[in-house]
Amino acid sequence: MNVSSRNASLAARDLAVVWHPCTQMKDHEHLPLIPIVRGAGVWLYDCDGRRYLDGISSWWVNLFGHANPRINAALRGQLERLEHVLLAGCTHEPVVALSERLVALLPPGLTRCFYADNGSAAVEVAVKMSYHYWLNRGQPRKRRFVTLSNSYHGETLGALAVGDVELYKDVYRPLLMDVITVPSPDCHLREPGCSWEEHSVRMFAAMAATLARHAGEVAAVIVEPLVQCAGSMRMYHPVYLRLLREACDRHDVLLIADEIAVGFGRTGTLFACEQAGIRPDLICLSKGLTGGYLPLSVVVTTEPVYAAFYDDYEKLTAFLHSHSYTGNPLACSAALATLEIFASDDVITRNRALAARLQTATAALADHPQVAEVRQTGMIVAIETVRDRASGTRFDWRERRGLRAYQYALDQGALLRPLGNVLYLMPPYVIEPEQIDWLGTVARGAVDAACA
């Protein structure tokens, strides 16, 4: 069997048995799967050796390239010692060391780490923990959650409930708890001449009024700091987070920061909350935590939240939430290696230069007649395409313009996955400046292909 035949053979075997995520499987009657057999740095390779630049970090998880030698070495070393042990009643060096490292890196006051195995699970933990905190404090009425329009927090039922992207949520709405949704500070919707900061301040009025009215029944507000990633990469100014922290303190409401997608350097700082100078009461981390190697998530919270659950067993105040692979030693070792790269390679400083290069590489698209906006926060660039820029008329989602962009990029050797009519770049941090320039050229061609 030749290599091209192996590509086709692996794809055919897949379609006989695998159900892919976030996919209408009928599409693959005409849209070929990409059989990936190995990765190296920013590149992914198929069976015949054709390579694709991973321009979206494999769904935003890969920070330091595929088959990174330093993370590989950490995993090999851990694999010879301990692959897994339950974290109920047991502990191990990787989970303790990782927790110590995270507490040292996060804003002061976040001191207790509760582990799960994916981002949605972390949000479930944060939601349950917030409600249970108030229950243990003798305030059972505080059981509702406030969320932003266009937000996304995962696809398990609790995470779906506190999100607001219709594509994912609508069909399951009868199964979901009722939440309070306030308008997003999304700066794409600002009036002409209005700055990001001015718009974000104006949009906070709705949140301020909501908290003033509902504080007695609200357990927590949950937000994605700075970028609503699955919500078409819509962005806002850090001032909104500062105002939100002040309002939550004033009304005695917990603040949950979902940094699953935006943490670990994506927005220009290690954690997005740093840009507002705030500390949430609970922060959810996942995706880049292990450098894209293994599933792992963590909710880090404060001593007061932890103390509300700490009592005699008979009081039944314990947080009885668990996952079989909680705090897996292999995943924790990958996370420790990832954090060591941040520490030793001055990644945040290098990322600022890469972000500037991304801005330069995509700047010309701002003048494209069918681009409404090119926006950027750190290592995330989003290009909003429209049918007509002058009128603001959008493409009909059923035209699937993003799919055209995806196919064009793939033909050029880049893996991109647009969000509807929004093309975005979110590459691994090991990308070279010249590769960014090339990716910008591909993006320009992809926009032309999508809008043709």
C-alpha cells in the first residue's frame, strides 16, 4: 500500500467507527479527513509526509509545539515511576509541586487547587462549588448565576447553562438551569469613534444594575476575561473586569474567571486577569495547562471558599465531587514541564514580539472590502468577514463561508478552523516570525476564498 493509499485507508477506517466532535458527520462524504501521523513544532504531518502549520494550536491547547522534547522527557521520566493513583486519600509529588507552582504564579489569595480532567469539568466544579459555598454559609437563596451574552464555558449541562452561544445551547435548553444573562461588553459592537475602554465602561451599566437587583439570589458571576473565544473571538477592555470585581465585592457575589482558553500567555500576560489587576474568587484553567499533551484542568480558589467546606464529617459540608483521573501524575508532570518552559524561556516577553508580528502580518486585511474588523488581544487575531462592509450586511451562516476559508488554507498547508464567518489565528508560541508572515499571507487568501 503506498502512502496516499494509507491516507485514504486510515480515513475510511475512521469513518466506519469514529464519531467526531463538533461535526456534522455527513460533511465527510465530500470533505476528506486529514490523517495525522506525527507532529514536530508547529507542523503536523499526514501519511504521505505533507505538512500543515497548526495555526490554531489544535483547538488552542498546544503552546510549545508538537512532540516538544522537554515535555516529552518529563513524561518519559514520570511514566517509569507512576502512571496514576486516585487522589482521594493519596497524593504524589507532581500534583503537590504543580499546585505549589500555580499558587505562586496566580494573583495572591488563590491558594487551593481542585483538579478535574477538562475545561467543561472545571466549570462544573466552579459552578457547584459556588452554590455549595453559599449553602454552607447559610444562604441557600444564592443559587443563580450571571453570565454574559455570547459567552461559552463548555458543553456539559452546567457549563452550557452558564454559556450563551446558541449553536451549542439551544437544543439542550429544556435541560438547563435558568441563569441571568447580561449584554456582553463585546467591543466589535461599539459605536464609531468609541474606544474599547469607553464601550466596556458603558456596557458595564447592565451588569451593575443586574447585581444591584439580584444580589440576594446570585451565587456567582462567570466571565471569560478579555476574549470570548468560542463566541467568534469577540474582545473587550480590562476595565470591565475591574468594575466587575468591585461590584461583586460590593454585593457579596463570587466572581468566576474562566481562563481555560485565555490563560497561559494567550492574551499577553500569563493570566488575562492580570491586565485588570484583579483576583477572582475562583479561576478555571485547562487547555494550555499541559502544553497540549494531556487532559487536565484545575479550579483554584481562596481560603474563605475552602474554609466553608472544612468541618466535621457529620456536618455534611464536604465537596463530594470527583473524577477518576483527578490530578493524574502524567498530566501534572506535563503541566510542570510547561510551566518550567514559561519560567526559563521568558515566553511572555517573546510572545509580545510575536504578537506584534501577527499584527503586522494581518494589518492589510483591515482595508479588505469584506472585512469588518481585524481585532487582536495578545496571541489571538480575529478577522471578521461580512458580505458588505459599508452596510455591515453579514453572510448567511448557511453559506458556510468559513468552510471555504478552511479548505483554502488546507490546500496551502495551514490548519485553520474558522468560527462561522470569523477567521482567527492562534498559533503555538514556538512559531517563527517568518512563519507568521506566511500564515498572514494564507489568511489573506483564505478571506478572498471565503468572500468570493
